[in-house]
Amino acid sequence: QLQLVESGGGLVQPGGSLRLSCAASGFTLGYYTVGWFRQAPGKEREAVSCISSDRTYYRDTVKGRFTISRDNAKNTVYLQMNSLKPEDTAVYYCNAHRVLHDYWGQGTQVTVSS
């Protein structure tokens, strides 16, 4: 079965950290561009960060706070999130994409609140 599974979300205080994981099964994640997206209530889904074979991307509001990485041996992509802010609260989704192939995970909730 081809699927992506996110984990690592939760409730954290402002200034705290979380590490999200995106694990693939049934296909090799290293052959894909992998992105993290998020969707807050009442807002559109937005791209947060992505990683390809040779480059990374971060939206301006997370630069310097979030780091995306991949562990091909574990078939997993991570999103390390530091200095979290209330505006980072959202459901975070993982996406794996290559030509003619596109997979989404089910999402993991991140809530930043005191």
C-alpha cells in the first residue's frame, strides 16, 4: 500500500519546538520532491517547506526557524520547527511529488498556545 504518514504534531507553548516526521511506505521517498504544507482554520493550504535532490525551499515566515531534512535509509522526511509562534498553528500535511505521481498524508495537528 502506497502511503505517507505524518507524526510528531501536538500542543506546544510559544517559543517551543516540535519535529514532524513524514514516513513513506510502498515507494522510495528519496526519488520524490517532498513538501510540507499547512492549513489553518478558515485559510487556504500553504506551502511551508520542500526538499528535492539538491535544494530546499522555505516560506519567508519560517526561514531561520524551520529546517527540512531527509533520511533516505528510514524513507522519512523531517520538519524541525523551532521558536514556534501561535500563527504556526495549523494542520500540517506532507506531500511527495514526481512526474505522474503525487501522494498526500492525512495531516498532523500543530497547536502553539500558552
